[in-house]
Amino acid sequence: MSKQRHISRLAAPRSWQVARKATKWISKPLPGPRTKVEGIPLVVLLRDVTGIIENKRELKYLINTKQIMVNGKLYKETNLAVGLFDVISFPSIKKSYRVVLTKLGKLQMVEISEKEANTLLLQVNEKTSVKGGKLQINLSNGWNLLTDTKTKVKVGESVLFDLKKRKISENFGFNKGATVYFVRGKRAGHSAVFKSLKESGILQRQKIAVLEFGKETIESTLNNLITVGSKKASITIN
């Protein structure tokens, strides 16, 4: 068994909902924008987590016959790293699923409508002005988007990306009343309502979100959060 393509099940990230005492090795995600904790190999998600397929051979068949797409694209790799809010579609049976977190912080898939399958929710990691009066926006899934400078988005904001039109349809940030989603930490998989922002620390200033979590008011670092809607969640989140 090649250790370059596999990792020990016991060493698999906690976000992977897999049996720890089955076979010794499990597929390792291909290198990419998602870390090992944030991403999970497509084959592991479909076989070990959801049971949609029984083995890697079935996934290879789906790939070779173009019966599976990730975020509107065809891929050839069974170990492709998929992660939070990615869309996995099976065109031949007209079914689509979004990758979400369970309330225990485990990666899982939930079925979504055909209309919603055309929408990705991504976070803006960076933006840069480039030649020709264009703006390059680097998104959380590794995609780089070239647009005109009139596009008003800020680093840290979330965008809804239309897969058919290949453009941003909406953006929203950490504004009062927005719904935010915990992507890591002890509340991963839960949502809350954003109330305000404050800073803490002396040497290193850190931005802290004040949130309405059920009947409680809690605080969290922005690093643990992503905005999923200006009011209600814009996509299926659980």
C-alpha cells in the first residue's frame, strides 16, 4: 500500500466520518487549496461516509462515463479533495448534493435542488488589481476570478457564484443580522446570527465576532466563521 496515496485511518482528520478500526489505510486527498482537515477525498466521502458507492472501481466507472461532476466540472481523480459547500452532481439521475458539516463537525452530504446546485458559496481570500483594469479575486476553493474593478467585494466576505453564468451573483459580509456558520472549533456545523465586531489583544489585535447563538450571546474569532447569508442562509447548510 503506497503511503504517498494513503494515510492511516487512525490518523484521519476528525472531520472525516469514517470507521477507525476497519482497514489500516485510507485514501489521502490530492494536494490543493483545501487542507487535509478541510477536505476529504471524493472516494472516501462517497464510499465510507455516505455509502453511495461500494468501492473505488464504481467511482472510476462514474468518472469514465461522465456521470459525476464536482462544482459543475468533470474530474478524473478519485482522490480529488472536496470540502465544505462543494456541490457533487449525478447528471444521469438528476440528483445533486452539497457538502456540509454535521452538528458534530463531520463532513457529510445533503441533497439539494437542481436550482441550488448551480450556486456555490465561497469566501474571498484575496483580491488584487491586475493589468487591463481588471480585479483578480482569489476564492476559498482555489479558484481565481477575473472581473472588472466595479465589482465591490471585500476580503473575508462571502460570495454566491453562479456556475452557469460563471460570475458572482451576490456578496455579503459580517453585517448585523447576517447568518454565520462555524467552519471549525467546538461549534463547527452550527449557525448563529452576527451582532457586532470588536477587537481584543494588546500586541496582536484580533477581530472577535459577537453572536446570537440560540438564546445566548457568545463570542468567536472570525477565523472560525463564514457568512452564509445577509439574513437567512442562502444555501442549504445542514
